[in-house]
Amino acid sequence: MRKRFVRWLNDMKIRNKLIFFYVIVVMIPVLVVGFIVIQYFRQDALEKATEQTEVNVQRMKTQIENQITIPINVSNQLLLDRDMERVATTLYPADDPIMLVNAYRGYTDFADYARAYSEIRSIQLYVQNPTLQDNLEFMNATSKVRETSWYKEAAERGGRSIAWAYINDATAYTNLSNATATKQLSLVRQILFPNANSLGVLVIQVNTDYLNSLLSQEPFDTMVADKDGYIVAAKDRSTIGRTLSDMGFEVAVGDQEQERTFERNIDGVDYRVSINTLIPESSKNGLTIVSAFSSESIVHDANRIGLIGAGLIIFILLMALLAVYFNSRLISSRLLKLNRNLNRVAEGDLDTVSRIDGHDEIGQLSEQFNYMVTNIKELMNQVYEASEANNRLEVMQREIKLKMLASQINPHFLFNALESIRMRAHIQGEKDIARIVRLLGKLIRRNLEIGHRHTSLKSELDMVQSYLEIQKFRHGDRLHYELAAAPDTLDVFLPPLIVQPLIENAIVHGLENKEAEGTVSLHASRIGEEVLIDVIDNGAGMTPERLRQVEESIREKDEKEESRIGLRNVHQRLVMTYGEECGLHISSELGKGTQIYFKIPAGRDE
């Protein structure tokens, strides 16, 4: 699998490879991390809103508890109010209404409490006393009143138990035609009258305007409901009088304190609902405080910030992707241009020049490419020149051989004739003539056997010595020679017919024109990794002008070949074999002689 994946990557274009790794390593991780961060901020906003709601509910619970503590304290005081008992339980004569009026005027505690405490709207006492006239404070408990649920529950409970209910105010139970009944949150409590052996029901209406003003300051929708689920106060006052079920908050309400938070979908909108039940002191039941907020409203800012952040991240990623694409396209185009140049070079166009801008790795590679092409071109030129030189050398060797062969006429006939002459001279006692004929035959045979292969200096000197012995037979005591070669030079290889033409040149041009005795010397010595060969004669020598002409003639490549094997031939073969520095060097002085020397590498073998 790993090899297949690596092969797949290697087959992919560089541009696609850069984009692929950018998407895998950068884009996808950044998007995933961004999504996680956005979700984190969203959840954090919800949790903070929930915590804030719970804090607000607790604060609201405390404020409501402080408010309803006032009606509880007032009810506790009225529980033992004997003046209230006297007014409520006295049977007033029907023919003396002034007595009732005076009794009402003499008792002002209800009104005083209502004026003293803004938390109290009004106070009513319901008793079964048919002689009472309803004045919205002392109310006759008619059958209509006694049929209400709140009255029945209060009559059945003891006087210590307080109930909270959302009930009609006193105007609903009077005979006044212009009365408009409204429901109010009220404290309902039984009052015992032991002296009259009767009871009454005390109703203290809570001023919900104060409650509503408190709720209006809340950041979320907050409602207060009674035990039956009726909303008695709310931030949105249009909901007062409705039930929690009508609002979609089907929550359990009762007389047990509970605190909980949950999610609820209402009309397609997700809400977070926080519920807290308040049961005041000495109360049979209590109030339910409900605070709700839609999740969408809370996370709206977080979503907006998340969308902005996501947009910025996507924008940055797209800009980075464009930068990667542009850079990869630039790299690919430059590499393709370099590839086209390589193809042109592969097709043989060595005049190709790579022109790629920049000094980065690709630019440096382009410069190295140009340097490589230049080196290849120079090497090919060198190879071509060396090949041409070898061809010229081989042609020259063949020409030398042809020239030697042209003088043969009939080699076997010549060798047989020379051998016959040598044997006749030997029989007749002419040993010198026999020896010279043998040397001449040996020299001719060696010349005929010469090919293009190199020969050792020792073999070359053997042929030179045979040539010198023949010349000495010819010139007699006028010719002297010396062959001095160091032992470490004898095994060095060199082209054939290199030394013999130099000896021949010294004898023909140096000594034949001199009447006195002449000497030809050859010295071979090894200096480091080179062998120096020197041919010196004490012949006629040359003038400086003639020396210059000779030097020019041996270095002239286009001059017509002479029929003999001369210095020019030797010089050019040395140069083509070993290089310009190994050619012939000539020094001469008129009347004193000539020196010709050259050097060859000592390490070159056959």
C-alpha cells in the first residue's frame, strides 16, 4: 500500500501535488478546527446565557419573596386583630344603618396598610354576616363567594396555612353594575373568630405592577405563575392571565419547590427554559418563576461572529490556495521549459541555451544546464579533434608504409639478392661487406614490418644502430656516433620511425657537407614522468634565418608532403600522439652543429 501511494505521488504533477498536500495538510484541518471553535463559542454562549438566566431567576425569586413577605406579615398582624373581628362579626340592625357606617369609618387598618405598603393593592375580608354591606373591604360571603375554589380551600384549611391564587378582585362579587372585575395575585387565608364562633377568609391582593416593573428589567422572557399555571406577572404584559400551557411551556407546577433547566421546542423554535418554584413561609402552595429564551437569539451573535470568522478563514484559505496554485504553475512552467531544453539537447542541438529567470534552485539548475551543455560541446569538440588527429595519424602511418612499400619492388627478390651478396662476400673473406649487407637487410625488413602500433625505445635504437653502422661503412672514419640511453627508458613505448629520421637528418644535412670528422650522439634520460630524447651533431649547423624556416616548415600543416620522411612528419606525429608540448625543438648554430630534442610521457605503454 505504501509503495503504491508513493508511486501514485511520484506520478502526480508537481502542481497537483502541491495543491493536494495543501488541501490535506492545511485547508481541511483549518476548516475542522474552525468548525470546532465556532461550535465551542456557540455552546459557551448558551451555557453562559443559561447561567445568567438561573442567576436572574434566583435574584427575581429573592425580590418576589421580599415583596410577598409584606402581605404575609400584614396577614399575620390581622390574624389577631380584635377590632377587625368586632367589625366583621357584629350583627347590625337593619333599621340603623348609621351604626354600620360608623363601624366602617372607625376601622381604617385595611386602607392604612394599602397606603403604607406599595406591595399591597387592597385587602378584603369575606365573612358570613348578612348584616354587612359590601364596601370592597368587608365583604359578605354570599353563596357565590362560597362556591369559589379559593374560598372552599381556605375554609377547609387551618388559619396558619396561607394560599396564593390568581382570583377576581372584590368588584366581581358586588352588586354594583359599573364594577369591572379583574384578576389579581392574592394571598388567601382563613381567619378564625373564636368569640363569635365563626370564620372569615382574608384576601390581600398583591400589587403586580411592582412585579411587572421588576420583570420588565430582565433580559429574557420571565413569567410568574400561580399553582394552576396562570401567569400573574410577566415581562410581556400581554401574556398576563394566560396559562403556561397556552404559551407552550407545559411545565409541572405544584406545591413542591423545584429548580430545573431544560430545552423545549415551541412553534418550531428551540427554547431553553429555567423553572424555579417559590413557596413562601407558612404557605400551602407557592409561585412558579419561569424564564425562557430562544437558543437562536442567544447564539445569534456567536453565529454571526462564527460566520464572519468562517468567511475570513475561507477567504484566507482561498487566497493561500491561489498563491499555491500560482507558485506551482510558475514552478511547473519553468521545469517544463527546462525539460524542453533537455529534449533539444538530447536530439543533438548543442546550441541550446536555457534562459530561466530567477536565482532559486530552478534558476541555478538552468545555469548548471548551460554549463553542462557548454562542457558537452567542448568535450565533443575535443573528441572530434582527437578522432580527427587519430585518423590523420593513421593515414600518415599508412602513407609511410605505402612509401616504404613503394620502394620495395620485390621484397623477397631484394632479400634473396642481399643474402646472396652477403654469402658471396663472406665466402671471399669480405666480412665487413657481409656484415653491412646483413644490417641493411635487417633495416629493410624492420621498415617493411612497421605498422600503426607503437614500438619500444630499445627496438627503435636497434634499428638506429643498424642504420648508423651502414652509414659508418659508407663514410668510414669520418663518422662517429654515440647511443646513450638510460636503462629506465628502454621499455618506454613511442611511435615507430621517430628517432631514425632524426639521425638520418643529422648525417645527411649536418655531416655530409663537412669534410672533417663528424659525430652524432643520441641521449635518452628520464626526468620524473617524462623521457627526454636528444639528437646532437657537430655538423654544418644553420643560420638563424634557415633555422626559422625549418621550424616554420615542420609546423605547417597544409604544406605539400615531400617524398622523403622528414622532420615535419616526425613533428606532426608526435603532436597528434602526445600533444603540442611534445613536438620537436631545434637549436642550431652555423658551423657548430644542431640539436633536436623532444619529450614523451614515460607512463604510456603499447
